[in-house]
Amino acid sequence: MAERGCPLEAVPLPAEVRESLAELELELSEGDITQKGYEKKRGKLLARYVPLAQGVDPSLQAETRIPGPSQATAPVPEQQKTRPSHARDERFRSDVHTEAVQAALAKYKERKMPMPSKRRSVLTHTAVEAYTPPDTSSASEDEDSLQRPGRLASAPLQSHAGVAPWLDQAVQGSPASSAASCTSSHPGGRPAAVPSAAAVPAGPAALARVADLHSAPPDVTTGLAQHQPTYCERPQLASMRGAPRGGSRSVLETAGGVPVSSRVSSKIQQLLNTLKKPKRPPLKEFFVDDLEEVLEVQQPDPGQPKPEGGQTAVLKGELLAVGSTWPPSLLATLQQWGTTQPKAPCLTALDTTGKAVYTLTYGKLWSRSLKLAYTLLNKLTSKNEPLLKPGDRVALVFPNSDPVMFTVAFYGCLLAELVPVPIEVPLTRKDAGSQQVGFLLGSCGVALALTTDACQKGLPKAQTGEVAAFKGWPPLTWLVIDGKHLTKPPKDWHPSAQDAGAGTAYIEYKTSKEGSTVGVAVSHASLLAQCHALTQACGYSEAETLTNVLDFKRDAGLWHGVLTSVMNRMHVVSIPYALMKANPLSWIQKVCAYKARAALVKSRDMHWSLLAQRGQRDVSLSSLRLLVVADGANPWSISSCDAFLNVFQARGLRPEVICPCASSPEALTVAIRRPPDLGGPPPRRAVLSMSCLSHGVIRLDAEEKLSVLTVQDVGQVMPGANVCVVKVEGTPYLCKTDEVGEICVNSSATATAYYGLLGITKNIFETVPVTAGGTPVSDRPFTRTGLLGFIGPDNLVFVVGKLDGLMVVGVRRHNADDIVATALAVEPMKFVYRGRIAVFSVTVLHDDRIVLVAEQRPDASEEDSFQWMSRVLQGWTSLPPSTAACTAAACPSLCGPRTPRTSPPHFPPSR
């Protein structure tokens, strides 16, 4: 044994000393003590038996030496022969060593108790604690090391979470064979944590080599390598300080590619698993619903109708003929009429009794707008600096009964190069839509609101007497623009009435189906082009009188009654909504009184005037050459037009006078029917199958059925515009001739953007329609209108609904307008109020369920209402089962907030 360089094997050691050495070896392997502490304690144990062993201090020998018969000494050579690190250490393959290991393991197994230690793993049992853990130092490179993986792999391994593979081998394999197959590569030649007294402490050279081998920390971000028990290694001593007891061992890969074994705690293992996984799960995992496996997915019917026509083409409108005498901008036109025709009537306002309270002339409009512009630019200061600068946005808060002050404020902002943002007057501090309007004002950066003295007095006040802060609104400065509050500009001050450019002229608010409010920006160039196109399409001329029943702050009421009328020096008679509620026939009376040539109404006004015309004999509509129906795209407008014509045709109304139109905030006016004197084609109508429309297919049907939809054309494309119909979803491919799609417009008379919203602006205002082969139809982008329809005979545009009212039930599409039209076709006058019908959808089990709410008349019996409901449901034969619900309620509040934007509010007839 001495020849092998292991003089301690010849020394007989007591059993308690061997137990202490085994415990010490285990503590060192688990990292409970350092190498220096291990050598010191081991030296104390062996000092009594091996004098001057490996440089042990004689004082320690004296302290630990105990006289007795077991005390013996053995000669120790002066210098131990060094062995190369790559050489195989054969000392511990002796039979004596193997027998000692077996005896020690059998002894502790018989005790059935853990080896005394400061720390033991809770995941291992008694036999595992007696096993030798592998070494983390560099493995030996002899030939026998290549045979060990096969032997280790031949033993069946058991998987256990948190337990290292070498522990599994300890449970399954033989202790003797394990000890025989695991040797140390340290220069000292000591086996790794074998519970035997025949171990020699490693010298400084070995410790230096271990430090060199483990200088590079393992890379925990590269993932765990597959465990290959090729080497029997010893855990890294430094990394085991403070490691938890329940730690596990895994093989990591260092930056240099060297496999390193280490005990890894459960928390570190969890961290490694987290780093290997993506930071976020895939998006689809967020929308996984347990009910999806239970629900039956409705498959498309193979026999459903499909479009069979050819591909549509881009429809081009007539050229926009702009005369050379036209002013370069709308402001230049206002200046011209204000200076050359100052006494020409521009706008007449009526009170609730129908009496004209004020007539605004073009001279007054010019002078008062000039005073407002000067006041805004020069008299409003904040910290000795102008409060406003060109391009700022200003809110216009005016009631529907004051068109004069609104017109002055609108043109005053344009002259001051400010951007007006017309909004509705807030009624209460917590108005239902005030928060959305506040979001619009905040996104537009509005800091100033213009109003009148009467309107300001009606606004909610705070305790300080100032206008209260409305919910969701930004801080606003309120300015009253009545005459006494304005400053007359100097004679040498002139506004820069610039030419129409790309700058924003005004912002119109729009409320989507979900209730969000956005601002649609219209440029000066688009504003001027819209006025030119409407003048050409409607044949407006100077000094004509127009009766306007619509809201003059937005949509067609603004385009016809405030902008185009000034362009052509027309006289507008504005009828407030309160007057229409008191006297629905008032607009017809004003047509007769002022000999109006044109009128701007909606189908609701035509309907209620029918109920109020009884007993009126002095009514004549022979002066009308143009009756613009602003909501002519609604399916129920055709019945109002027919009924109105049947009654008033005997009183001078000509059939060709009725001109429905279609419009949207994004595309402004899309199409309008031309008067016969302008050479337009005759009007047309189509009776369509609602069942086919639900699949997006156009099929003619019979008029006797309730499940059909009768629509009328909305005229021809606007002058200077190009129109096409594209698919609603996905890539904007051109639709077929018998397919319903979304109408897109390319024109200089469209809006430019959603103010401050670049993302949705690109999707709506920069659409590029393509053919079936993927070729763009034009090098200029189109604007999506939000209108669903098709191109019919004579290049007439038909609209069957809007995207805001679209509801998807199963695989079919339905529109709120179609449902209302079906309900109105079932004799609604006897049981429900015609205009008080709301259609909306609720989501049930990942699908829409359509609900119709109608307000029944007080004198209608329950049986009558039930019969009406049954007929309405029969009319919805195109709907799948259990998707429609119909109810009649006596509470008018049910129709208030649920009324879709495509269905304007109506009012009952006056009694």
C-alpha cells in the first residue's frame, strides 16, 4: 500500500474515527465547510495516528493524542511523490478500500438512521446519504472514463423531481461499484467524499487547478444541457455555500462549452425554466375559453347563395366644371358677398312659434365675423401672450335654435385661421356623452369655447358662479361672442383670406357603434371642393331660398345650409327642432311663405308632416324644384317618400323633385339623385331577398313577402369622384356585380383624417382597392364610407345599410336598418310608434343575439301587440333559430340610449 502512495491504508483506525472522517467528507462534498476547514478537522482526527501527516502542526497532535492501546504510529515518507493530474489513481481500487466502503454503507444501513451531519437533503433516504456525490473538477481523461457512461446508463434510473441523476444512481446501483467507478483527478489523489479514512487532503496545487477550471460561471440563460453522466465529478465548493438543502444537480454549459455539474436549488431551477420560456404566452392563449369545446360551431351551409356576377369596375362621376369666375376660397366668397351685396339676406332664424326673429345679411355676417376674428387674435391673452395662434382648435357650443351666432362663430374662426370644433350643448354636469366629447376636446387640444350669453346662462354653474367643469372635459375658457363683447378691428387690419390649402378647416365629431367619439378633419381644399360639387349636382344658383330642417352644425345641414349656401349667396330659412316638435307642418308652411326652391329634410319630417296636414288646404309645394332627403340611404325612407308623394302630389309636388342622397362623415356626400332638369336618369328601386342579403348576395324577390327589403337609389356619384365597392373584411378586393360590399370614394371632396389618430386614419382614408389578381385599381388611395351597398343599373348607387349597424349571427350578416324596415312593414301604425323602434345586439355564447324594442301605443291591447310581435318574427325568416327577440314596451326610455346612430330620433305628432 505504501508503494501506491497511500500510507494511511496501513494504519488501523477505530470505527468512530472512520465515522468522523466519513461525516467530514460528506460535509465537504455538500459544501458545509471549506477546503481549509476540512484539512484542519481531518488533521485533528489523524494527528493521533499519523505523526506529521501532510504538515500537521505538532501542537495539534499533542492536543488530540490520547494514550491507549489503539494508539499507533506509522512511518511517513518525508516527501510524497507527486502524480500527474491526467494519470489514473489506482490506490482506491484495492480490495481493502472496497471492503471498507461496503462495511461502512452496510453499517449505516443497519442503523436505519441518517449519518450525523449538519445538513442533509430532505429528498433522499438513508442509503442515498451514504453515497458519494460526483466531483465538479475536471474529469480524468484516461481510457477507462470512456467506459463509465455505458455502465452508468445500463442501470435503470428513476425520475424524481428535484433529485439529481447521481442520487438516482445511488438508489439503484451498487455502493461498491459506484465507489470503484468514481475517482478523483486532484493532484493529491483523494477520492471524492468516499466515507473512508484512507483519504489524503488535496494540496494547494490541486486547489489552484480547481479554481482555474471553475473560473467561468455557468451560463444560465442558454438552457440546461442534457445530463450525460460521462464523468464522476465533485460539486463546486464555492458555489455550494448557502445552497438550499433541497437542491438538485444539473449539468450546465459554461460560456466555453465545458459541461459543469452543480447543485441547483428549486428556485434557481424555476428561474431557469422561466428564462427558457417566452416572456409572454402567444396571443391566442389569452382568448381560450373553456366553453369553446362545448359549443357547437355552426358550419356554412354548402347550399347558401354565392355571388356569380363578374368583377365590378371603378365608377367615375362627371367632371367637376369649375368656372373661371369662382373665388379661390370660401372666405374670399364671403368677402365678395359681404362687400358687394351687403343687404342680401343670408340666414333667417325662427322661434318656437314659427315667427322670424332675426335675418342675418351678408354684410352683417362679414362684419361680425371680422370683429370676432380680430378679438380672438388680439384681445385674448394669457400671461401677456396671445391665448390663440393660427391652427389652434376652438369649441363651438351653440344650441340648435341659434343658427345665426353659430354661423358668425364658424366664419370668424376661419378668418382667424383657427379650427372650429362644433359640439352639442351639455345639459348636465354628468351628461351621458359628455365624457366622450371631453375626450374629443382633449385630443384636439381645445382650450377655448365660444358660446352666447343666453346659452352660457343655461349651462350648469359651479359655486363660484363660473361654468362648471364637465366630466372628462379639459379646462376651458368660455368666451361670449355677442356683439357687446367683441372689439371692432382697425381700418387697416385685414385677415389673411388665404387660398384653399391642405390645412384643416374644421373638425366634425362622429360617434361609432361602440360609443367612442372621434374628430373627422376636413381641409380647406376639401371644403371648397365639396361646395363646388354640391353646387353642380344640385344646380344651386344665386338668390335661391333653401328651407333647412336639419342640424346646421354637422353633416348635410352644415354642407348645404352654412357652406354651399354662402358660396352661392343663397337665403337659408332655418327651422329649429323645437318648432318641428310643436308643428310638424311648419317646414311646408315656410316653403309656401318664402317660395323656397329647395328644401333639406329627413324622412322623419316627411312622415310627421303627413299626420299634421289634415285640415290644411292652403299648402302648395309647386315652388320646389329640389327636395333633398338627407337620410335617403335608410331602408324605411322609401315608404315615407312614397306616402308623402301620394298626399302632396295633388298640392303641387312633382315626383321627380324628391332627391335622396347618401353621405358619411369621412366621405362627405357620396351620391345624390339629380333633378330631372339636370339630365339625371329616372329613379329606380329594388326588391331584395333578405335571406340572400344576409350572405352578402343580391337577389331580386317578390314584393308580397315580409322577408324582402325594398330600397331606392340614392342617385349618381358626385362630380369629380370615383367610386368602387370592395369586400367588407380582409383585403379590399373589388366585389362582384351581385355582391354587397363597402362603398369607397376617391375624390378631392372628402375628409382627410381622424384628428390625432394616425393608425385608424390609414385604414379608412388610405385604402387601395385591388382586383382579383391583386392589381391596384388606381394610384390614388380611396376613402371608406362605412356604407354597405352596390352599383345598380344606370350607374346608380344603392345603399342597404351601414357598418355601424352590422350584426353577425352565426355566419350571416344583418343590419339594424333592415330589421327596422321589416318591423315597419308589419302595419306598425296601429300598435307601436313608428319612429320609436330600437334594434341592437347582445353577445351570447360568442354570437350576437338581435333584440328589437318598440314602444307600443297606450290604447293597444296586449293581444294586439302579441299578434304584431308574431308577424314581425315571421318576417325574420332569414334569421337562424333563437337569434331574434322582439318586445313591445310602454316605457320610452328603453329606446333612448339603445337607439343606433343610423336611426335618428323621432317625435310623436302634436295633438
